[in-house]
Amino acid sequence: MANSGQKVVLITGCSSGIGLRIAVTLAKDEKKRYHVIATMRDLKKKDKLVEAAGDAYGKTLMLLPLDVCSDESVKQCINNVKERHIDILINNAGVGLLGPVESISIEEMKRVFETNFFGVVRMIKEVMPDMKKRRSGHIIVMSSVMGLQGVVFNDVYTASKFAMEGFCESMAVQLMKFNIRLSMIEPGPVHTEFETKMMEDVAKMEYPGVDADTVRYFKDVYLPSSIDIFEAMGQTPEDIAKCTKKVIE
Ligand code: NDP
């Protein structure tokens, strides 16, 4: 349970990557300022987080199940937080999607919006009433540089982040009146499982009906250069966790 004076921070998508690292960084804060509720949709994946948290696990870090795509899971998770009191919500959970639009089904596109857009909307709707009542709170959203600029073959992912940015920019104005801050973090490439998962999907991708030039451009030009960009410019999850900590301090 949080000590008085500790801020309660709930983070989505902590089974890997950036979410895991933010959870550990805040839980290990030298002044113990944060009580971290690290959430993930499948608690069977908790081992990496628990190991990285070390002594902080069970003290400044606890775990709860949460699937941001499920209304019921979101409600249940927030109901499990003492008095539903969350000082800082970090919307980190997200999925990527890469490839020519003709190769991607509408169902896959909906999954991306369901997670990256509606997942954030669900969380904000659920925590907002309590934050408004207390007239304090901070909501962080993990967007992307692709929330600012379209990038070839990332059409749907980019659209989901643009949608979220639009929603958050509009929300920020009404939340300001209640002393609730809303901040967006827009990382470039980060070395996590995110890229690996997308590449696995791409490896299984089929191209029926896609013109040969587009397929060639995607496979022979875009993919190798995108891997090079990741290699050359990729930040670490630790970099993003440090940046997130600065934003909430
Ligand atoms: P990872 O794939 O390592 O982590 C994504 C996390 O989101 C996982 O914990 C995953 O859980 C979780 N997640 C996915 N769907 C759901 C869901 N329905 N409910 C709850 N959790 C879910 O990637 P990153 O750490 O890189 O990504 C974190 C965020 O950073 C994302 O929003 C991404 O868009 C953003 N970002 C990433 C960049 C990058 O280059 N890596 C660049 C810019 C932004 P599970 O293990 O269950 O799948």
C-alpha cells in the first residue's frame, strides 16, 4: 500500500520494453516517492519485471492484470486500486503494424486502434472522475514521432497515434481547469520487442494483389533502411524511462 506522500503511479503494458523499464525506474526511486502499480494483460509474463524490480517488488511495486482493449478489465483493474486513487497514469501499452495497406486486413487495423487509441481513451475515462474530484493528477501518453509525422508503410500505426494525439490535445484543455496535466512523450526508435514483433508479422506477410513495385520497395528498400535507422538511432528503454521520470517530477 502507498505511504502518505507517495504518488500512486499506474502504468499499462509492463511485461516488456519501455513500460517495464519505467515501472522499475520509478519503483527504485532513491527517495521512494512512487508507489508503482505495474499492469500487464498476462501476469504469466511477470518474471522479467519481477527480476528487474528486485527488492522493490512487493514494496514500491505491485502488479495487477490489465488488458486495455477490454472495458471490463479496465474497470476491474481501477476498482482494485485503493479508493480508485491514481496520481499518475502512464498509458504505455501499444502495438505496431507495418506493411502495404493492401496486405493488412481491416481486423488487424482495428486491433491497432483498439489498443493504441481506444485503450488510452478507456483508461482516461476511468481515472478522470477521481482526478477531477481531487483536482489533481497527471496523465502521460506514450505516443511516437509517428504521432507527429506520417511514415511510409506505417500508415495505420501512424493514424492510431495521430488520433490519440488529437484526442489528448483536446482533452488537455478541459483537464487543465481541474489542475490535471496531460503530457505526451514522442520517442523515435527504441530497442524493445516492439520491432521484433513487427518483423515477425512481416515475415508471415502475404502480398496478394499488391503491385510488384510496392512489394519490391517495401522488402528491398524500406525494410533494410528501417533496420539501419533502428541500429543507428535507436534509444534504449532506459532513456525513455529517464525522460518519463523527468516529465512527472
Ligand atoms: P513492447 O512490445 O516491448 O511493449 C508493448 C507493451 O504493450 C507490452 O507489455 C504488451 O503486452 C503491451 N500491450 C499490448 N497490447 C496490450 C493490451 N491490449 N493491454 C495491455 N497491454 C498491452 O514495445 P515498446 O515498449 O517499445 O512500446 C511501448 C509503447 O511505446 C507503445 O505505445 C509504442 O507505440 C511506443 N513507442 C515505441 C517505439 C519503439 O521504437 N519501440 C517508438 C515510439 C513509441 P504483451 O506482452 O501482453 O503483448
